Amino acid sequence: MWLKPEEVLLKNALKLWVTQKSSCYFILQRRRGHGEGGGRLTGATLEEINQHWDWLEQNLLHTLSVFDNKDDIASFVKGKVKALIAEETSSRLAEQEEEPEKFREALVKFEARFNFPEAEKLVTYYSCCCWKGRVPRQGWLYLSINHLCFYSFFLGKELKLVVPWVDVQRLERTSNVFLTDTIRITTQNKERDFSMFLNLDEVFKIMEQLADVTLRRLLDNEGFDLDPGLQEPSQITKRDLEARAQNEFFRAFFRLPRREKLHAVLDCSLWTPFSRCHTAGQMFTSDSYICFASKEAGCCKVILPLREVVSIEKMEDTSLLPNPIIVSIRSKMAFQFIELRDRDSLVEGLLARLKLVHADHPVRYDTTMDEDLTSPVFHSTSLCSGNHRFGGLEMVSSQNSEEREKETSPRMHPEAFRPSGSQSPDSRLSREQIKVSLWNDHFAEYGRTVCMFRTEKIRKLVAMGIPESLRGRLWLLFSDAVTDLAAHPGYYGNLVEESMGKCCLVTEEIERDLHRSLPEHPAFQNETGIAALRRVLTAYAHRNPKIGYCQSMNILTSVLLLYAKEEEAFWLLVAVCERMLPDYFNHRVIGAQVDQSVFEELIKEQLPELAEHMHDLSALASISLSWFLTLFLSIMPLESAVNVVDCFFYDGIKAIFQLGLAVLEATAEDLCGSKDDSQALMVLSRFLDHVKNEDSPGPPIGSHHAFFSDDQEPCPVTDIADLIRDSYEKFGDQSVAQIEHMRCRHRIRVLQGHEDTTKQNVLRVVIPEVSILPEDLEELYDLFKREHMMSCYWEQPWPMAPRHDPSRPYAEQYRIDAQQFARLFQLVSPWTCGAHTEILAERTFRLLDENMDHLIEFKAFVSCLDIMYNGEMNEKIKLLYRLHIPPGKKV
């Protein structure tokens, strides 16, 4: 623990204590030590003392050399240690009570120093240093819901710094010659470094959370759904942010719906029959799930939907089985958890949620089909009047029975393409049968439902390629779409009835792309397949109008229909669009662009030689966009690409990242020899077009992805199983936590990139129409945007003023009301005239508000200023005259 610095006599210390370590400014002695620098540290353990000593060496030792005299050094060290004591004390108090006294004191200082409206809530605060060149300024960092603020009063000089989160373009941890750990905040024209935090990891995580929440709330409300605890920004607390981070990791790790709220994380051990022992790990409980993850990565993972759970019981507590509970599921499996603290309250809460789940969504189960994985476990009724078969899937149709009798619907399942007759032992069909046998053995040992034990063994089986007879069913299990299917009987049929026959922009886009969906596959060369695809896409657009329809959804849905029933394909599409690839399929495909940016960083980390040769990696990132949007389905032969989809449904986006890296590594030599982006595209297209699946039971489906001349050397064939195996062995070390962390960091850059694009497009439209200099226009735009953002931060005086809407035309995305216009008018207008300025600003606003919605956009604002500053005399007189006409009598 840190103690208040006191002046002591060194000669007395030398008589009593033995020096263990020393530096230019500090000494560490065997017991409590006193140093010439004026500080002392004590600890209950040697580990704590050494930890504090290391902190002093890493954060203060190099810094003190910049000061010229000992008094400044002493003042700086004393101030720093006092701040650390205050922060340490407030942290301990925060653990004990909701609103510690120290926090209330900090809140009073924050409000007095920065004079924000009452709605600007302080989230937390930290002691740190802000660097100006090589000189540190000791002070306090205040993190509020919309701003990062820093205050320092050092050596008689006061420093105030305010950075809106919405202006942050980059947030990163850096190191330099003097300091090993620094947080750098980058805005449009400025970089600011903060260091000497007591707990840098915690500070950086809170900063990332605040920047992410604020930027997405203000700039990406199109695709961002706030957690219930964050719906009201003025009520956000540090605990809310920590809970949000934990919730997001939980949902990403187990790939659960966004609505799932984590209730508890408990250390425990789970009996794993395949290893005949208890495996240490953590239990995660949420609204509708009980999940388990082993502490050893990849060892074991279990997902138990409460819909599947029959009972939760406490067992007798023994020395061998402390605090055990048994969770029994419908497929006659039982899971034994032990070493659970607060077992009674845990079981009570789980039973209450179990009762709610079963009451809200009763489902009829077909227990006779549990043993047959290729058959649905659940019955779900459709409200449509008829159905027929297509490719092994149940299809909803509005035709009557007579029309259906006239129609012949051939089975377009890939099984139809399997060779017939006797097969040699090493034929493709035999290899398929071997795979089925391996999977059946696995099911017998690890389980066959969504509640199966997920281990490294199943990952290896998936990497080999799922047998076609099991593929659709396993996709449903791995994505947990099977739970959604069971929970919503008749839902899809209702959507089809409600959506079919309606004509709108989305349905026109769907119709345009229907015949571009796997046109080389026989299943989509007739109306049967096209009709099924139309129904699924239209039903999903009706379910989720925020996404509606996005290009590439047709390709993905086409493949889903080949291996799953129509209703199952719909719920698989829901799982992909709404939780496995969040924010991919919306107006701006933000999610795909974020993953592009993450992929670019991974290239630099994993393939440094390629990154060094290709200085601009944005071209490779752009080429990879279709890889993420279509999961390689659009640029790889179908029989190979479905193996990629297998890995995606099991491992999520991680599988696509690592496969992309494996493709780049395999083509690195040719890419380094390419002269331009088009040649690099050709290299990748040729390679991917020659990725074959030697185990596919059916004939290759024609592809037309690569375009190359006849005089080129033939490209060697790569087996998809080898490529996937290489991707796991060489690039499979990325964890879900690392990927989510990178996504959070890169989302800031992507959103700010969109803001820059909006700005450039608006200025491009406005510059030809006014005489204001471009650099002045740019500053006016920033000022206008800042004023708009202030209306988003706090309570809006005009209730009809909307939030930022990125789907609107560029020039209309930012608008301000009369009160905001008055503030800007007073700042930049040359026509300010004392007491009459407010009246003149009000009349100017009414004149510019042509559609009378009480809001004006940037173009109107600038056009008015242009007349005031650069207009001809008759234009100025005309404007002045119109301002003196009573509102409503404009000429």
C-alpha cells in the first residue's frame, strides 16, 4: 500500500534498516523504507512491495530526469503518490458501497472545473499524468458519458483538457523510450498521451467501453441496440460498463442471441465422462442458458438451453463431491457440477428461470427421433396451407393440393449427385461413409444434441468436413438455431403469409438477385428452388426491416437451403445475420468493414514479410470483403466452400480470419511478385478457384470465379481439407476475447472513417456554391457538427429533433435547432448587433427553415453566411429586408 510522503532523516534510517535496492531517487529497505525523494512504501507482503518498486522504476524513474531541480522532483513525486493513495482508497470504498464519499468529492470537483450540464454524468476518475512533449503534468483524468477530461494544477499552472468521445479517432496503448505503458488518444489534429496509472488495464478497458458505446450511440444507431442498462446515458455507471463488457464476451464466446443477459459467472468443475474426471472451469448462467467453459482453452465447452433442461437438483454434499448439482436434459443426459459456492441461491435462481422458460415457450418434442441426427427433434406447425419437398427440405407453399399434384418437384439435395452402383473402398462415397461412422462414434461418446460436449476432437472432425447427410442438422446445433426453431412454432409460416405478395424496394432487390444465386447449381435452375429462396429472403426482410435485404444474403441462403429445411434455413439465416455476423448486413455493412480492418491488423502480425512487401494492405483488405460477406461461397467452388461454412458454424468468424491468413500465406510469393492490385486479385482468384474437395461425394459444380488467359501456367490444385488444417495449425491461436477486443478498437476507426467520408461529400457539394474558402468551410462544418452532437449528448429542447441518422443523404445527416443556431450565429455571423442579435438569429433561422420542421442543415447555414460575408450589396440588402418581414411572409 502507498503511504503519505513524509520528510525523514536518512542517517537515522541507515542505522535501523538494510538497503535492498536503490536508484537515483528511491531506495528499498528490508523493512519500511524512507527515501531522499520524500516517499515511502510499505506492504503486507514482499510481492506487493516489489510490485510497487517495479511501478516506480517503470513509471517515475525516467520521468524525473526531465526536471531541473530537486524541489520540482520532490513536488512531483509527492503529488503523484498522494494521487495514488486517493485512488487506492476510492477503489476500496467503491467495492464496499455504491456511492463512496471519495467519488462524491470527485464529482463536485468535476462539475466545478468543467461546468457541464447536470446530465453529463461522471462515470469514474483516475490519477495520471498528461504529457506535453517530454514534460508530464500530474493531474486527474475524469471519464464521463460523453467526454474525456483532464485537470492539472502543477507548479502554479492550471491545465484543463476536454475531448469528446465522438472526436476520438484512435485509442491505443503505446510505449516509448521513457515509459513502457502509455494510453494515446488521437483526435483529428492532435495526439495526447496519458501514463502513470495505478491500474492501466482497467483504465484502458473503461476508455474503450465509453468510446465504443458513445460512438455507436451517436454515429451508428442504425445497427446498434443498447443494452437495457445503457438505454439512458445519464444513468451509465462504471459497473454498467463492466457488465456490458462481460455480457458481450459471454454472447460472443458461446454465440448466443443479443437479448441474453448474463446473471452469474461461477468457478466450478464439470464431470466429463469422456475423460473420466472433473474438468475445472466456469459456469455462466443467463436468462435462457447454462453454459460451461473449461479453464484450459479448447478442452471442453457445453451449452445447455433451459428449454432442454428437465430438472436441476442438489446432491448430497461430500468431501469428494463438494456442493454438487445435477442438470438433467431431455435427451436423457445429466451434467454434474461441483465446487459451486452459493449453491442454494444458484439453484433457486435457475429453477425460477427454468419455470419461466417452460411457461413462455412450451414445445412438443419427438423423443423417437433423438437417435437420428438427420431428422428434426422438434415438431413445429406451419400456418400455410400446403408444403412440398425440395432438396431434402420442407417448403412452405400457398398452392392448393390440385396445383401441387400437377407439379413434379425433383429432389435437389446434393445426395442426388452421388455416384451410383458399387464403389471401391477408396472411392469418395466410401470416404463419406467413413466420416459418418466417425461422427456416430463421436455422438455416442460426447452427445448428439445442442447440449453435446464440444472439445478439440469435434473441431478436428469439423475441419475434415461434415458429412452431407449430417451437415444441415449440425449447422442447426452449432449455431443454436435449433433452439429458436423450437421456441417459435408457426412463426416462419406466419411471416411468409404476411410478407408474400407485398411489393416494395426490398422485394424488388430480392427479385433482382434471385437468379444470381448459385446459377450453376441445378437446384436453382427451376422455379421450385427460386420460390423457396424468395420466401426465406422475403420473410427475413419482413422480420427484420432494419436489415431488410443485403447483397450476398441470397448466396448464403441458397447454400442453407441445400442442406436444411426451408424453415430451418430461415432460422440459420437469423443466427448468422443477428448474432454470428453482427452489423454485417445493414445499410453500411459496418461489421464487415470492421472485420476487414481487423484482418489487416492480423496480416501485419501473422504475415510480417507479406505486410512489409505490400506497403498498402488496404487492397488485400478490400479483396477480402467478399470472403467475409459470403463466407468464401462466392469465390470458391461450392463443394469446397461448404467445408468453410462448416468451420464457420462451429468456430464463428475466427474460422474465416484464420482461413484468410492461410490463403494469403499460400499465395504470398505470387502476391509479393504482383505489380498492382489487379494482378494481386488475379493471383487470389486463380488460387481460390483451384481449391478442390477430394472427399465430396458429388461431381464438382461449375464455377466462374477466376479469369485468366490460356497462356498462363495451370494453377496447382489445393485440397480444402489441407488448407483448413493449415489454417488451424498456423493461425488458430486467436481467442474470442482477442478478436472482440480488436473489433472494438477498429470499430472506432471505421465509424470515424465514415464520418470523414460524410464530411468530404458534404463539402464537395457545398464548395462550388459558395465563396467561402475550403479550409474555412471545413472549420465551419466541424463547428456545426459539434453543435449538433451537443443536442445528442443531453436533453433535446425540440422534441422532434431526431438523432443522427446515417441512412439520410449526406447533407442532411447533421441538423441543428433554433437554440443551437443562435449560439453559432453569435459566434460566426458578421451581423451581430448587441441586444438585437438574438432576435436577428431567430428570424434568420425561420427564414432558412423552409420546410418548417424546426431544423436546418449545414448547406442552408453556410449559404446564409456566404451572403453575409461575400454576397453582393443587393443580395445583402435583400436578405436584410426579408429578415424584417414578419415570419410567414417570405418573398
